Amino acid sequence: MSYVKDSPLPPAPSGAGDRSYLDWSVHIRVKQYEYGKNFTVFVFLGDVPGNSDEWYSAPSYAGDFNVMVYGVEERGKGNDIFVQGVVHLNRTIAARSGLPSFDEDEVVPYLKEKLSWRVRTVSGGVIELDEKTSLEVTVFSVRVSMGPISDPTTLPSQGKPRYYDDITAGRPGGARTK
């Protein structure tokens, strides 16, 4: 599950007559029992408050992914079950970036500079990430093509995802380059 704060609609697709745009998201993958208790991965576009109690209300908050650990801690010991989720970024990019479009040449440099993530337990404890974490946060985009305006029954179509490992690689919990 992911949650995105209310924000204005994204800008119209760029280009004369262009009826497509890139839909930007973060893919989160982590071992469910890695921390032995329920936890949340928070995604930010901008400065992260030092106080984790302020993360949900921070202007830079883009969304989150909650991981539930069922049963007692012992159940998860040695368990390598991975869970994954997605946080969509377009609304937050549109509301906070000032970028004129969702084009790759605009968004990639912005995300390299502004994207960050943090992990917190449900009791409020911040989990410090290191290179041993199973958490992997990766950015991807999907081209969404809109049908003709004259046909309201036409649904948007989506292309294949394109991953941008270089946006998060090299940071704890970032993309793992093979």
C-alpha cells in the first residue's frame, strides 16, 4: 500500500498534440521480518525533518510503504520473505518541483537531488540504514498514453517500466547495481 498527500493535478502532457506523459514512481523491496516489528518506509522529495513525528506532515513527504510483521518476532527469524510496494511521485513532483513537465531530462536530475527515504517502526523508533540492509528503493517511470479527447470511453494505455538505478544507487537502501 502507498499513500500520497492531496496535491494539485500534474501538468498537462508536453508537446503540441502529445497525449502521453511519464508516470514516475518509487519501487520499494525489503525483507518483511528484517527489523522484527512493523515498520514504514517514508519517501521524501526535499528536506527530511529530524523529528520522525513530523515526517507525515512535512512538505517534502511524498508517500510511504507500510510493512506488517505478523506474529511474534521468532516467526520471522531466518525468514527471507520479501515484500514490495510502490509510491507514486507525479502529484508531489507537480506540486513541489516547479518543473514544466514529467520529461526524463527534467525529472531525473530533480530526483537525484531531492529523493530520499527513511525507515521508522510503528512505535516511532528510527531505523538507521547501512549497506547490509535488504531494503532497495528504485525509481522507475512508465509512459502513459491517453486516448483521443473526443472518445471518453478510451482508457489510457501504459508502456513497459524503465528503471533508473543511478538515481538511488550508492546510498544505503538504494538500487543495487549488478
